[in-house]
Amino acid sequence: MGRVENKIALVTGAAQGLGAATAHLLADEGASVVLTDINAAGAAEYAAVINSTGPDVLNWEEIDVPDPGEGEARIRHSAIGLNFIDIYHRTGLYPVELPTGLGSEAAGVVEAVGKDDSGMKAGDRVVYAGGSADAYAEIRNVSTSQVVPIPDGITDELAAAVFLKGLTAWYLLRRSYPVQEGDTILLYAAAGGVGSLASQWARHLGATVIGVVSTDEKGELARAQGCEHIVMADDADLPKTVRDFTGGEGVAAVYDSVGRDTFIASLDCLRPHGTMVTFGNSSGPVDPVAPAELAKRGSLYLTRPILFHFIDTRDRLLRASKELFDVVANGAVNIRIGQTYALKDAALAHRDLEARKTTGSTVLLP
């Protein structure tokens, strides 16, 4: 865009993601910007809501969003991240109180802030993850303790695509089993949202990554994102294949998002004193396991971590977010938005994710 000094620009929908982004861009180019909010007349706001659990239960409903209370910010969403936990909530695998919204992360622009000492203000571009599952909405109130400023140079769509998945990759690689230079690790769903980030980050840390994928096409994508070796998910003897790649030793850590169907095979891929990180249940929850199973495979370690135990204070959240945005900014981790859907088409997005038709990150657009 050329310079537009001494021009006056009227930007409608200024509280919305596109309007706010346009306003910021015009201001950077030297224009005087007059903001107006197209929703000031009381236009209806909508969200996706479920009243029961099951395969096709998403309803598009009008919502009422009050003024933000103490310690809250009202955020108009511009991009919403799609994650497998949304499916777990919708199907009832992770029970939630009904009726409820869905979605754990979104990016957007602050419209208003309640009584608060965070320094947040209207017009700030922000991203958040966590809290109640209500991100599948055009607008909502969020605790300011969960909200993080979006750094310059990162778009709202990129922030929504990377934040929760990126923080997941962070707690897997930096906290659950801290990857060391020279380690070899096994990573499931290596071409997926979390996998595509974790494989790049692990390579940046000096690890050799063995990626598990479901198709040849996803294998090519995983290689391009840092996986040195590829194993197909339907490999009849996956542990042998993995051990062949490691000279018979096994891997330092397995990051398994599949759950029940792969748990024992994953244990069999580990070297002595290796760490099994089970962090997802796409095939169902893991069956109970006797501690002796860990002993007989070489005194293994087993952990079932969740993100929010690692970012349970604002200071920890901000430090984790900085580490994530730093590796994005320096190019160590590149974010691939594989597909976008209109928020109203969230049900279709869920079906495609469950059917493994998606690659990289998926973003819903209000």
C-alpha cells in the first residue's frame, strides 16, 4: 500500500477483526482514521451452541453479551482455532455441562474492558486459550488473565492457528519431556496441527523426529516440516520399524495423541528410561495399565499432562507465550493454515477433522 499522509479514512466495523486491522494499516501509512462501529445499533450476535452431545448437534443461536465485568475484556473475534478437544466436548468424551458453546481459543480485538489492572484497552489485538468453551462465537467476554497481546507481524488468523496448538507443542517438548539435542523422538499425527508445529520445534532443538502419519501425502508434508523418518499409522509392526530407525535402541520419548489403539505399541518403541507422553484420545481413552508394564520395558516413565497445569498463572502464561512467539518470529516454526471454514460451517469442519481430511491448522472465520 502506498503512503496516504494527510488523508482521512472512515473505517466501519472498527471493533471487528478486519475493520481493526484496516484501521491499524491505514494509521501506519499516515492517514487520520475515524472509527465507527457497525454493531452500535444493536445488531444481533451469534454463537455455535450444543444442547446435547453427538455427531450433529451444533446450533447457530443468537446470544446476549453483557458489558465486561471486573477482570474481563469483551473481544470481537476475527479468527477462531479448531482443535480436537472441541470434538471431545461435542461428543461427550470430555463431559461438559449442557447447554454449552464450543472452542478453546480465538483471536480478535478488545472492544471494552471492565475494572482491571492489566493495562489492556479497547483496540488491542489479542489472542487467548482456555476458560469456558465459548470461542465459537462472534463476540464474548474473557478473563483478562487468559488474554495475551498479539505481537506485531503476526496476523489474527495466524495467532488463532498457532496459539493453543503452539502452547501444546511447548509443554510437550519443553516441560513433559524436555527434548535435548541428539534425542530421537516419535511423534504421532505428525502432519496435523500440533504435530506440524512440534516436529519443526523439535528439529530446532536438535532432535531427530520420527513422524507417524496416515497417508503418503501427509508423509511428504511431515518430512517437509522436520521429520527425518516416516512411519505409517497402519504399520503392522510399528515398534520394529521405529527400532530399525534407531539402531535397535528405541526413542527417548513418544508423544502419542491417539490413545487406546497405540498405547502399548508406543511403550514398545521406547529406549530404557524413555518417557511415554500420552496427551490425546483420538481412538478413545487408554485402558488401565499395570505399572509392571513400565518396569519390564526398561523402567519407563509415563505422564498424562494437560496444558493448563503449565500455564496456571498469568506470569507462566506470558513466559510460555513469549517462547512460542519467539520461535515463530525467528522462523524456526512456520505455521501452515491448511484450511479455513466459515464459523457457521463448524459442523463440516468437525467432520473433516474427524475423517483426517485436514492438514496443518484449521481456522474458523466469523
